[in-house]
Amino acid sequence: MSSDSPIHSQLSNQTKKTIINVNKLNNVQSFSDILQNIFLGISSTQREDFFQSLVFHLTQVLEIDYAFVSQLENENSAITLAGSFRGKKCDDRVYQLSNTPYEIVLKEGKYICYDNVKKIFVNDDLIQKNNIESYIGIALYDQKKEIIGLLCVMNSSPLRNKKLLPKIIDIFAISAARELEKMRTEKKLEKINKNLEKLVRERTDQLEKSNDNLREEIKRNKKFQSQLVKQEKKFRDLVYNIENGILVVNKEGKIKFANPVALTIFEQPLQTLLDYEFGIPIIKDKPVEVEIIKANNKTGIVEMNVTVTEWENESVYLVSFREITDRKKAEGAIIKAKTEADLANQAKTEFLTSISHELRTPMNAILGFSELLKSKLKVDDPLIYEYVDMIYNNSNILLSLINELLDINQVEAGKIELNYSCFSVRNFFRETTKLFSSQLFKTPARFLIDIKDNVPEFLNFDSLRLRQILVNLIGNALKFTTEGHIKIIISIEELSANCCSLKIVVEDTGIGIKDEDKERIFQAFTQSKRQNSYRYGGNGLGLFITHKITECLGGTITLESEWGKGSTFTVVFPNVEILDSRQDLEETSYQKTLYDFDTVNILVIDNVLDDCNVIKGYFAETEHHLFFADNEEMAVNLLNNYCIDTILIHLTLNNIDNDLKTSKLLQKQNKTIPIIAITDISIKIEENNNSLFQGFLEYPINYAQLVEVLSNILGKKEEQKTKIEFSLTASDYESINNLSDLLQELQEIEDNSWNLIRRRMILSEIQQFCHELKNLGQTYHCQILVQYSEILVSNVRLFDIEKLSNTLDHFPQIRVSLLNYFDNNS
């Protein structure tokens, strides 16, 4: 800490006498006195001393140990602009934001802790060294509502007045933010002015140098001509040979001289141009674009530089300019082309959204009926079953390709949805290569697959995306290899106890890729220049999509190829989780059937006949009852005349507004009946209508997904859920810090992360959720949150999925309990 500065001496005796104990502040007059004292203290200071005066008066008037104003340097650090510790100026310092209250202020805009802040931020040196107990930090915003700094007060003892003190800091945070923005603006202006001065100096130096050369030339010819003649001759020689147009304009704005280039630009003879009313030129340190009038009232645009010089013993404007009419037209054409391209891209997106829905409608029938055929043929006719199975698997791959090809913007943005689950590595590669059995039968090339011994049996990974990568790479190899071999090598690198790097090599002896094509082979709609599109087909998207999916999965893909000898693609995925036993696979892949549910009545609202027949096929031979409606009126009648247990409604792109209206009407008719949406629409149906729908089926639907969603919905309906009992006393509730802020945070968690975690049920995400809830409970001294997180942790450790799901479903009860206590005690 440094000694007192002159700022501190500016606190008048009258201000010192009226210092008010904030802990005893209990009326509006006292609050007004504090504001008046602080404003009085800082109003008399010079602008450059504003921040130091502010923090000084805050500590003195509010009797607080520590106040400071800091400026945000970047996302990770800030610098102190002014600080005061018990009336003494603090040294400026740069500090890191990680694990400090400032980090919370950046996220929330405010952070208040009235007690034990040093126990929360044990790694904050400033708080620990000064034994800080209480903390109030307010973000400083600029006019764009972006955080540019922080106003903070801290005390070595708890702050008791929790109502007025934050308001006081809020008020002066506004003043500090305004001054900080002014200071930042002035620094920017100062920097701009320095740059302008530098440009002016450079330009002046250039002109002085030119003038020196001109004077030197005149001096050498002084014997033959007078000074004026020599100067004029040199000037004319210069301007006649320059590429730019040159004008001499007098102080009245009339043209006194024009070089040939200027005459060409104006398209007028010299006699017409002389004494032409050009106007007073604008003098700037950079080129200026102006419009000129040519012959026959034609117009043009020129880029003009102006300086002041001497001409025939008078001060004139020397104007240097060049025509940019064609360039401006080209720029306008570019802007127009970009606008048209944006409109075309928008039209493409709308078209793809529409055609995506249309393509998925027949795909639903193909997938649904092939899945139904599989269930009928597996025992009766294994060979036909195998054919149908291949149709079903290839249809799934086709659907996956449709999803990505019809939304290429999503692929380019890296927003591919991932789904990690346990799968058998060897079964996976066997099933994947089986998809190419018909193609392998036709090619003379040998197909080899080599799975190294160190490859584990089970991995936790997105097998669907991995299959898509392999299908693209193997399909490419088959396309371009007519002899030799195609070899798939699967190995493990950097193996540890429960993690490894998965390496997949696809090697072929096909036509290969030339060096000049290697850099562009992973770009969209790109093929090798020497590829015969008619012979080999393709649209240049396969490797682009493969590259993007690999990146989204955290992996890398590389290519080695020699023209005429073949290609080798190597895909590496680091940090892939290894699962120890088949039990993991069985637990994650266990599927119920429709026979496992008690008999229910299901209302299906869909106007596509094939979709209805697929759903009928799934429920065939079960005891469940299906009711079908293709319009709102029929659906309402069925709902009123039958005991419906759940509703399935197909949300279609062309009729989305009416479908949502029907769903809301049905919910209004009977709020206890769960509604499940069947949709493939790209808009955020789930996010915007979470309270309307209790489940979502991705279209085209499949049997496993249908069973899973119905299991979740009907299972919850059958359970008589009871609230989790927490042994809390009235003192436990009273010890909670800032209950209103806690309720707001719990509402945000419920709306965002809790909903996602409850649907995905990924253990690593649930563990992180437990950790965050426990920290939140400790921060706000909320024992009910700590207990709930401990129950969740216990469910995770025991791997009790049923209890874990039930406990997660009770999370909103915590906020309701706290809200009831808050309402009763407000």
C-alpha cells in the first residue's frame, strides 16, 4: 500500500463530520446523505483523478476497508485503475480473473457475498492476504452493454446492511462506467490523432522533399531563365507526365490549369475547362471521393488529393485525382451480387428444409415396414430376413446422408448432433463391412480387415457417426479400386487404464490422387480434376462430410496418396473411453418392447396413410388400442369419447402452426394426458414448446425409439411419485444467502441444463451437474441443495438408473420448496 495522495486531502471537514455508519443505515435521509457526501467528494476532483477520488470516498463515507475500480484487459485479466484501502491509495496491479469473484461478475453482471467470501475463493491472493470477509462487485457497462470494468468494495468483516449498500454501489457503478468509457474513448481518439499526425507528417515530408527537388532544379537553371519561368517549366514537365489528372484551382474555386489527363477525365477541351467553377477543394490527409460533371452533363466519380502551393505568385490548390467510376460500378455490382447470393442461399435453405420433410415421408415407410418385416422373417425365413436387414441398414445410412446433405449449413457450422453409447468394436466393423457385401461380390479386388489384438472389446463412442465415416471411406475405395486390395486396419495407440486413441486406416490400391488435388480433396463439392464424374459418380460431398464429422468427434483425418498407386486415409480419435465388460453394453443397450406396458389407449394424429400403417404395424399383435385422426375435429371427438392415455401428433412443415394449435387445444381439453410430438422440422420445437410436449419422436420413427419414449412417458404416469424428504429446520432456510438470486439461478438451471441432462442421461454430465449443484449450495449456504447433490452422487455410484432418473425428476421440487418459504416470509 502506498501513502496518501493529494486526492485524499480534498475531503472537506464537513464531509468527514457527516460520515455515516452503513451498518446502522435505516432511513431514506441517511441514504441520501451518503450519496450527497460521495458525489460532493468526487465532483470537485479533476477528471484524471476521478476513479481514485471515487474509491477513496467510498471507503471513507461508507467506512469500508477496500474499494477499487478496474478495467477489463481481456477475458482472463484486468488492471486496477484506482484502489483505496482504509483511506490509503493502493498500488495498481494486473491480476488474473480465474477463480476470483470478478470471474462471476463477468458472467452474471454482479456478485455479492456478505460473509465468508475468503472461504469461497481460496485461491484469490487479494482476498486471502487482506482477510476479506464480504464482497460486492458490480460490472461496468459501456453503451453497447458490454462489460468494460468493475467497481468493487470489500470488507474484513461481514456487511450487514444488505438492502441499501448494493444500491449505493450500483449508483456509483453507473458514474464509474461512464467515466471509464470516456477514458477509453479519449485514449482511442488520442491514438487516432497520433496516427493522423503521423500521416500528415509523412505527407508533409513527401511534399517538402518534392519542393526541395523542384527548387534545386530551378536553382541549376537560374542562369538561363528567371525563377518564375524555371519553376513553371518544371511544374509543367511534372504534371504532363504524371498518370493522374492535375488541376490548379484558385481561392475562388476556379480552374486555372489542367493537364492532359484531367482534360481526358472531364472530356472537355482546355478552353472550356479554364475558369470552370470547380469549387473549393476539400483538404484532408487521405483521398476524398467526389462526383464531377463532364461534358453533356455526364457525371463521374474521382478520388482526389489536395495540397496548397504557389502558382504565378498566388496561393492555389493543387488537385491530383484519378477516375474511379468503373471501380465504383464494379463495387456496386459486387454488392448486388452478394445480395443476390444471400437471397439464393436463403432460398436454398428454405428449399432444403422443405425437400427434407418430403424425403423423410417415404423414408419413414421404407424404414418402418422393413423393420416390421425383420421382426416377422427372422425365424421363418433367415435368408429373406438378411435381405430385409440390409435394406433396413442401408436405409438408415441413406437417412443419415439425407439429414446432412439436405442441411449442409449445419455440417459446415460444426453443429452435428453426437450420441455416445457403448458398442462392440468387432461386431461394429463386421456389420459395417456387411453393408458392402453386394459390391464386394462384384469387384475382383480383395477386401481385408485387420483388427489388432490390443483393440478393446467395448468402447463408448458415437457409433452412428463412426459408421458414416467408414461408409464414405470404404465406398470411395471401392469406387476407385478395380484390382489389388482394400484394407481396413484398426489399432490402438496411447493406451491407458480406461482411455485410448482409436486409429483407423483405410488403404486401397486404386487410381490415387495427384499432389495438386490433395489440399482441396476435403472441400465441399470438390472432386479430383482427373476424376471421370460420369464413370465414378459422386457430388464431391463425401470426404467433406467425413472431414467435418471427424472434427466434431475430436479426431483428425489425413491423406497419403500417389497417383496410379492408391490412397491411404488415416483417422485418429484421441481419448476414447474404454468400457470393461459386456455388462456395460447390456445396460446401455437394453431395450423394452411394447409388450412390457399395461394396455393403453393411444390417439395418433397424422394425415399420412403410410405413417399410420407403420405405427399400426409396430402395435400389431399387442393389446394396446390405437385411434387415428387426420384433423383437429376428429381428434377432439376421440379424446372426448374414449379414455385416452397418451397422444402422438405428427408436426409437419407445411402445417406447423395448425399442428401446434391442435396440440394446445388437446392439452386444454385434458392437461393430464401426455402429448408426444413426431417431428423432423429444423426449428426449435422442443425448446419453444417444452411445456406443451412431454416427449419427442424423431421422424422417421423406429421401433426402439418409440418404445423408449413411451416407456419414459407411461412409466412416469404409472409411478406414484413422492417428494424427496429433506431433514431441514427453519434455521437452515434462514441461513441461505440472497434467496432471491438463488431462486433465479435454480430457474435457469431447470430451464437449460436440467432438461438436457434428464433426457440424455449421460453419467459424466450428471456427475458434473452434481458438482455444480453442491458448489451452488455451499455458495448460498443452502443445505437442501447439498443434500440433493449427495443423493444424486449416491445414485450414480450405485449405477441405479431407476432411482437416478427419479431423483433427477424431483429437482424442480427444491425450487418450489424454497419459493414457498420465500413467499411465506416476504
